Amino acid sequence: MEEKMKELSEKIIRLLEEKKVQELKEIIDDLYPTEFAGLTDYLPLEQTIEIFKLLKDDEKIAELLSELSSELQANIMDALGKEKASNILEEMNTDEAADFLGEIAPQESRELLDLMPKEEAEEIEELLKYEENTAGSIMNNEFVALPEDLTAEEAINKIRELSPQAETIYYVYIVDKREKLIGVISLRDLIMANPKAKISEFMEEDVVSVLDTEDQETAARIIADYDFLAIPVIDRKG
């Protein structure tokens, strides 16, 4: 693997020197973010930054950045400029964007947030309020929560509308009119349910959750103990 990465890094440096942009982009597109992160260990910082300057897809850039060290992320974002950096932050998962902004100077963080749409900025700021290593600081607020009075069919249609905004959909969380968590349904159970049945009739009411102020290791342990894919993080109001 090490030899392969060395050869690939040499090829990329050569393509950059020869300005063969399309061939370079094709190589980058074929790499998983984790593979690209490993590749950067063999690339000088200058060439790594040059690659990101050539990429136009902000979503792709966000995916690649997510696996890099906070120091390398900061160097790349600084080189790309504040406007481009704010666009990339919009494409990041909110927890990853919050992690990045929490590592840079407060003034720089504020400037980037001010360039973002208000709603996205507020979601990130909500995570930045939590102390480091708490469940709240690592939670992702891109999930699907539905009112209890929907039918299974209506819920599935609603998920189709909301899915682009959600990072992953393993579970559907059910809330009451006060937006308090009252139940959970796995996506599989929802798909298999009678389309006309109310989701409140077959949701799991005994919801295992973790407080936003609890240690992140507590959340990780609960996920492992129950063999969950995710767990809801709530405040003391539910």
C-alpha cells in the first residue's frame, strides 16, 4: 500500500506540473476520502492545496476534507479563501463543520459563519456551544423527525422530501406537538408496515437516548451495548 501511494503521489505531482487537469480529477474522483487522506501523507502541502484549488465541486471537497487532520484542513481552507471556505462548510455535515470551526481562531470562525446562510450557521453554532467531548458536541442534527399523526405511507413520502437534508437515515424519530421525542421506528419497520397504519401505532415508545451534556464515551458505550447504528441526543426537556 505504501509503495502504491508513493507511485500515485509521484504521478499526481507530474500531472500537476504538466497541467493535465482532467486526468488528475479522474484519479481524485476514483479515490475514497480515506484513500485521499492517506495520499496527502506523500504530497507536499503546496501540491495538496493546488489539487483543492482545481476541484470545483464543493460537496466533493467537503467529503475529502472530512478525513484530513484539522491542521491540514485549516491550511487548505485558508488557501481557498473565506467565500469558498464558507461554501464548503455548507456542504459538510454540521458536526464536521462545527469541529473545524472549533479548531480555528474565534474571529475567523465568526467571519465564516457570517458568510453562510442563517439557518445553516445557527445549526453549527448550536453545536459549538457544547463543551468538548460531550454528546452534544459530536451529535449530528441532520436527522428525520416526524409528527406522530402521520400514516406509514405519509411518513415515507415525507422522508423522500427530507432525505437530501439528512446525513443518514437508519431510524425515524417521532415527536409530539411540542417537538418532544416520544418514539422511534427503524426504516425497515416503516417500509414493512401497513401503509395506512398510523406510525404512533407501531413506533417503539421506550426510546433509548443520551443527554446532550453527557460524555461522548457514554453515548458510544450505549450504541455498542444495544448494537445501535445511531442514538438520539436530547436536552433535559426531551
